[in-house]
Amino acid sequence: MKGFQQTLQNKIAISGQALHSGKMVTMELIPQPVDTGIRFCRVDLPNRPALPAKPRNIIDTTRNIALGTSEWRIHTIEHLMAALHGLKIDNLLVTVDGPEIPLGDGSAQFFVEKIREAGLAVQDKPRKVRKITKPVWVADGTDPRSYLIALPGEGFRISYCFTSDHKVTGNQFAQYLITPETFLKNLAPARTIAFWRELEALRKQGLALGGNMEIAVVVGEEGYLNQLRFADEIVRHKILDLLGDLYLLGPLEGEIIGVRSGHKLDIELALKLEDQLE
Ligand SMILES: [Zn+2]
């Protein structure tokens, strides 16, 4: 029993600051009919360009993932995508009036709360869950320690190895069988990592992460500089990013193992998997 497709019961509008520009943007999440998938649309541009959330439509993976073309893009969609994956939302139109979606709280929690307020609507067609049928992997040519593997398996499980010689973070490992329950409890609230040194440099360039210390796990030389939500929040966020990035393939069944991987490898794996999913 894989369950039925879902959308939202009501439209949601979310305004907030964007990560890179610091500008205020407004995003709307609009319920859609069965079999339409997740689509993103720029409503501030002529002709309102839109694209489905598919691996081939990702054009930048530098710090976040951006969907678009050479003419337009929408940045930082991964935490919203993780929320849609975790809550099993299949059909949705996401509109935004700028080049980025609102950052929220640096995790998926902010989006999860808004979506749960609006309510989920169960639709009258079964979900299409795609199975990983054989091992597929991608590796980073510049760092032999970094790779990402997909294997066949029951349910959908993600394991991740965060390795660092930074004395504050150390190495972190976590593994989760992804269900709405484990997602809500263990993954949705996990925030992205930021090093204090880098934040200072960004701030000097005027890119202030919205200037808000609460939207990231801030790592100082001698300790964390803010309150953690989990002792291993960093590795949980890496799993959250994988959940968001791989939802470009829709619901999956199988096993994912990441070691020192990031958005670039996530999208490479998604492109490679797309050809062989059943
Ligand atoms: Zn992230």
C-alpha cells in the first residue's frame, strides 16, 4: 500500500527574507490536480515562466540548488522540496516574485508548519513510487573521499557520513528510514551549517545570511555559537538536503548512502538514476 497522491487543502502565501539577496519575497503554494507533480513559477517576470521540479531543470548547485534556464532562475528550493518529500505532497504549484524562495528558519520546519496549517488533501489516484533497481553511484573527481551511492531496498532509507577534522563538529554519522514521523521528529528541524569565519567574510561583502544567527548551526573556533536543536544537527541537515534534492525524482524506494557529498553530487545522482528507475 503506497497511499494516494496528495496536494494542499488551501493555498498558502509565505513572505520572508531571501538568503542571498536579503530581499523580501512572497511565495505561494497552490493546490494542483493529480499527476501534475511539483512546478515552480516566477510571477514577477513577463509571461510567468515555469518549470517542473525535475533533475534536468537544475542549473546551479554551488551553495544551494537553483531551478531555471539561462533566462531566469529560482534559488534555494531544497528545504521546501524536503518538506514536500517528508510530508508526501505530490502535486503543487510554487510561485515566487523573485529569484529565490524565502529562507524560513534554515531548515524545513518553517515550511512544514505552514503546510500543516493549510492541511493536506488526499487525492483520488495512487502515488507513483519509483524503485531503485540496481546500484548507481557518483563520485567527486576532485575529492576521492566524496561519493554518493543508490542501492535497491525496501522503503526509503538515507545514511550519511559527515567527516571533518574541525574539533567542534567532529565526524557525524546518521541513518534514517524516511517516514513522515521520522521526518517530522528528526530531520525537518535540522538547520544548515555555517562557519563563523565564513559568515564574517560574507557580511563584509554585504551578503549577510539575512543577518540572523538563528538560521544556521554556527561553528566557532572553540564551540558552537548558538543553541543546537540536536547534538548531530549537521549530519541531519545533510540528510534533509538529500531528501529535498532527490525529490526531483518524485517518491523513491531504495537506499541512499552519502559520504562527504553535497548538492552537486545529489543532482548528478538524480540525473543518473532518472534513466533506470522503475
Ligand atoms: Zn540545506
